[in-house]
Amino acid sequence: MISRPVSRGLRLLALALPLTAALVPSASTAAGSTSGTTSVTPHLMLSLNATRQARAAAPPAGVSQLQYQTGGAPIQSGTTVFLIFWGEQWAVGWDDVSNSGNVYTSGQAQTYITDFFKYVGSTATAWNATTTQYCSGVAVGATSCPSGNPHPTNPPAFGGTWVDTSSPPPPPLVPDNCVDATVCLVPGQSADVANLMAAEAVRAEQHFGYNANANYMIMLPKEALTNGADATYCAYHSQAKDSSGRWIAYTNMPFVPTGNILCGENFVNSDNSYGNGFFDGYSIVAGHEFGEAETDPLDYTNSAWRDSSGQENGDKCAWITPGTPGGSHNIGPDAAGHSFAVQTLWSNSASGCAG
């Protein structure tokens, strides 16, 4: 008999941190380079409940545009996303039961998220088009870009998938660069030696090849997560330094369907046989991190596009109710007729959440 486990978020409520700390990075990070800084407040995609609590405690005061934060900070021009399904758990597989009592497999999860990025990587969507207005190489404080500067492209590219069973599988609590859920070491320092997420990102780079414009998305299996995931946040994007001293961008992508409604189950759709509904949060959260990495890939050391409070283009539009202005919705269909749930992304040109 298959039974749905208690949400990991419920088991991690004791780790919940002050919401304002989780929502944005420290002032030094938001301002740009963290040179000389050893630790910062992490930048996280908050869970649904945590986002709503934070907005209720500190409602946005008018329109706050994204600004270019650090001279010379890169964006990703010609982004390629790679999906790394880390661990033997993905090869063995597992089942989950949705809130509606429907059974879904880990294989369906892989198909759903792979199809999502294949669609985004082959179609010039209005959703990803919101990122193309941003660029690198403008003055600090700029809110718009000339056409001749490097911009994200639409569509981006899908680089492929890898089920990594060649390295040790992730443990139930995966060490990352965070001392706890409120303080993280700046990546790449000598003290940051136990960061298994960064190590897996480097292995992914070795597998697929180095690409300065890549997002190596580390898909954690069920029952493996980093400190605070589900209870306070759903995912984050970060950076790692390879053996040649080059920065690469990666995403820590927990298996958010088991986070229940905390990370988007049925946020847009009811369950169907393909996985819409149960996997809504998977594409919403992965898309959030993908869009942020396009416009702010080196978020610890060379921050690019953020607003005055430190929020990126995904943060400003996270968990807006479907059917309301700027709300989450479906994109598609792809060639097979499938659609995918996404959140909107902030557009300076529209002065709001778009796509």
C-alpha cells in the first residue's frame, strides 16, 4: 500500500528562520561584490506560506525596478540548462500520492520537468521573453539596456539530462555552503570545502563541459534536501568554482512535489494523468530559479539585476494567485499537447510581473 509521507516541511518547521532574512541577501550582497566577505545571508525562493507572511509583514511600497548592481557583472547570454538527476534513487525510482489520491512516479517527474525545459528551449515563449530586456555592461544603477549589449536569448537552449549514479548519492541532509539556514559562506573560499551541492555542480560541468552561460540544475531525489528546504524555502540558485578557477552557475532543486502545497502542488492545475497539478510546483520553482540565473547568475560575488531590497526578477512575482494580475499560469502546449505551470517574472519595461 502506498501512503503519502508527512511533508518534510512539517518536520523542518523548527528550522524556520526570520522571513525577512530568508527573502533577500545581506546588504553587502545586494549591493554587489562580496570581496572580503566570508559569509552572507542566503538568497532563497521562499515557500508559499513564507512568501505570503513576508509580504503581509512588509507590503511592497510602490514599484521598485530592477537595477544593475555591479560593474561588469555578467548575465547569461544564450543560456543552456542541464538537468542533473543526482543519485541512485532516481535510477531505482519511487511513487508518490498527491493530495487528490493520485499515484505518480519519479519517472513521470523526470518526464514532466524535462519536457518543460525542452519546450522552453525550443519555443520563443512570452514567459522567457521578459528576461531579454536585461543585459551586462551598463552603468551601475541602470534600469534599461541598449540593444548592442549582451542579453539573454529567447529561446534559451536545453542541453540534456544526466542521471548521475557515478558519484555517492546525496545524504538525507545535503551539506551546502550554508552554516545554517540563515548564514552561508561565500562560495569558492577555502572554508567552503564540505559543499556537496557545489561538488555535484562541478561534476556536472565535467560531464557536460564548461559553459559560462549554463545553469547546471541539480535535481535532488525525494528525501534528500538542504537545511531549511520545504519549511522555509523551495530552492535557490548559486555558484561554484571549478578546478580551473572558473565560476559556474547551478541550481539546488529539491524534489518539491513532496513539499505539498508549500512549494506549489496544484497551485495552477488540478491533477491529470500527465502530472499537471501534482507537478505544478516543479516547473514553477525550477522556472523561477532559471529566470533568476539568466539575469543574476553570480549572485554571491557579482550580482547583476536586483531591486533596492535585493529581490531578483523571480522573487518579485513569486506565488501570485492564478487569475489575478501577474499571477501564475500555464505556458504551452508543446508538440505533444502538454502545458506547464509557471510564475511570471518581473519586467522593468512593463513595471510589473509579466510573461
